[in-house]
Amino acid sequence: MQYFDTHAHLGLIVDDPIEQLIVIQEARQASVARIISICNSLHDFTQVYENLKSAANVYHSVGVSPSEVQNPGKDWLQIIEQSVQLPRVVAIGEIGLDYYRKFGDKNSQIELFITQLDLASKLNLPVIIHNRDAGHDVLDILRDRLPPRGGVLHCYSEDAAYAKKALELNLYFSFAGNLTYRNARNLHETIDVLPLDRILIESESPFMVPADHRGKRNMPKYLPLTARFLAEMLEMDEEALVAQLWENSNNFFGLPQE
Ligand SMILES: [Zn+2]
């Protein structure tokens, strides 16, 4: 079995470059064979990228998240355009809207989101989408602006009704450790309405640790717990599910299956 962690903030788990490589090694030992390292901020993208350069099984996203709306950095758009030329940079993200923490004002978040969706279209890359308390606006914008390569609603947090609407677009749905929480009924109901080929899983580490490790800092090595939970929910053979998730992830990010 090979697991694909589609969303890990490796740069936030530990600072030290050696320790970051150990996190990846431990993941490998737990059969988490591929990881997407998610850009936290353009201010440290280059540093994290350099730290992980030797890890051939780690791919990267680059983009400005809504938390950075007031401080994306100088020439941020050009920096993204240059960064996607680097080996193993496979997506724009995470980008999106966050009305929960009220970074900047709504309009500047929306402008930042749209600019990067259009950039992803131009660069022919898929997008990794962050949505917190902004589901309506996110979907509205994606209806007009979703790049041809599509997007993933990462750390899915809406409900089944929302998923039905989102399924009309070229979107994947990625579930983090919070899927394993007993009270996550909205997520469990969502699983019921999704076609298997649109589901991904992610660690969202260091956040959203699966229930069995609650209280700990999350790591990619705990991802198999989320897969196991999902297999039980779907009443599916775990190996078959993990193979399907592997295929979905590679399809979405445009990577070879092998
Ligand atoms: Zn994230």
C-alpha cells in the first residue's frame, strides 16, 4: 500500500532542515510515499523548498494564502511565476478565502484569490483551495474562474449539500484527520454523496491530527489512520481504497502513477 499525503505544511511541523527530512523518512516508513508540501507563505517558500530539495518523493505547491493578504511580499506574482519553473512544483496553493479569521477585508481576499486562479489557468496548473466560513463566495468565484486543470477543496469542512453543488465543477474533495472525529457528521454525510474518484486525503499537518493521536502535533505518518477510517465508512477493502486514492492524487497533480 502507498499513501499520498496531498497537503502537509512540512515547514510548520519543524524548523530544522534535518528534522524535516526525518519527518519525511518516518512517513515513508508508514508507507506515505508521496507528499505535497504546501506553501505557508512566499516569505519562507524558498527556504522550505531548499530544505526538502533532496526528497524526490516530495512535491510542492506555491501561492499566497488568504492569511497573507496584507503582506504577500514584494513582486509576489512574479515570484510565483518563477517558482513554478522549479522541479516538482505541481500546483498553485493554498489560495482561497478565510472569513473566520478576517484577514484583511473580504474584497482584498477575493482579489488575491481571483488573481491566482487566473494565474493557474495561464500556467495550466491545478489549484489547492482553502475555504473557511466562505463557502458561498468560494463556489461563486470558482464557477467562473476555476482553471481547466481543476482544484481541490482541501480540508473539506462543508456539508453534503454543498458537495453536491461543488460536484458540478472539476473539483476534488480532500479530507484531513478531522474526518475521524466522532462529531464530524457533516463530513461523514458528505462521503456518502461523493464518487470515489473525486476523493483525496491529506494530513494538513501539523494541524488536524486524527482522533487516535488527539492533542499531538500532526505528522504525515499518521495519514494511514484517516485512510483506515474512510475505508470503514465506505465498507471498502482498505487496500483497494488506498490504491484508488493514490490514483486520484496522481491524476489531480499530473504525476505518473508509478
Ligand atoms: Zn493547509
